[in-house]
Amino acid sequence: MTDLLEYKGYVGQVTLDREAGLFHGEVLNTRDVITFQGTTVPKLEKALRDSIEDYLAFCSERGEKPEKPVSGRFVVRIPPDLHRAAIVAAAHENVSLNSWVKERIAQGANPLRPCMKTSVQWERHTLIADTPSKTDPTWCIRSEKGSMPGPPWEDEDETQAQKRIISYLNRWPSMARRELKLSGPG
């Protein structure tokens, strides 16, 4: 079993040691080593808070700045052809490379935001919708040139999602064409 806990922006990964009857945790988003453990979830959560507070107090006593959990910036080394492909994909979506990469990371890295990709035909255009579960009520319909948010909905299968997307698009066709940067009707 693996799970994540968060306190003051620090994210701890938790594993269960069944033999020892303990939850062990380690903070992931800092280079400094911060660990915690507990025999129950409430004790584990308290241990995380105590470990972070101890870390912050230790840094203060030494006159050092604690490492921030994350800065929001990182360098990724990728092959030039992949870099070029990402630039082209971002341009096709009319967004910056930074926005495009941020969106792709959010889609793949957020365990609380599972989604299903649904393809629909509307006015002779093939559109893709990211349809999330109950944990995130937002969704987005995309064309190659633009995107538009849609209203929230509960979990549904792909056929139900397709029907709802088409119904939504048909309710506001001119707005959908404008937001999705599609040429006129069909």
C-alpha cells in the first residue's frame, strides 16, 4: 500500500509495513531527509506534522532557510526532436509550450484527477473531451486549435459522456465554434 499525505506544502509518501504493524513515511518534495511513522492514520498524520515542524524549527535554530517543498520550476532534458514535437503540439493548441507541458504533467501526475478521454463527432469535427471523475468536477473539450471548459458531471460511461458533450455543444453552437476555433457549421 502506498499513499500520500500533505502538510504545509510538503508531500509525504506513505507505505504500510504489515509485519511491523507500522506506516512509514518520507517527504518527497525536498532534498532534505524528513521521515515519519505511526501505527494508525491519525498518529501518522500527527507524526508528519511534528516532523515538518521539527524540521522548520531545526532550520530556524541553525539560521538556515528551510528548503521550500517545490519552487514551481524544473529543468527537463529531452531529445531535440521531442522538444520540437512539443512546440508544434502547443502551437496547434494555440497555447505556450509552458502551458502545454503544465497541462500534460497535470493529466499524468495528479492521482486525484483521473480522467477518461472521449472522442466525439460534432459538425463534421472530431473533438476530444477530458472527462474526469467525481474527484474533479471540471472537464474540457478540445479541438486541434482550441479548447473550452464544460460544466461538471458525475462519473458516467463513455457513451453517456459522448451524449452529454454533444448535447452541451448543440446548446451553444456559436460559442463552441468560437472557443474551439472551428470553421462555421459543419
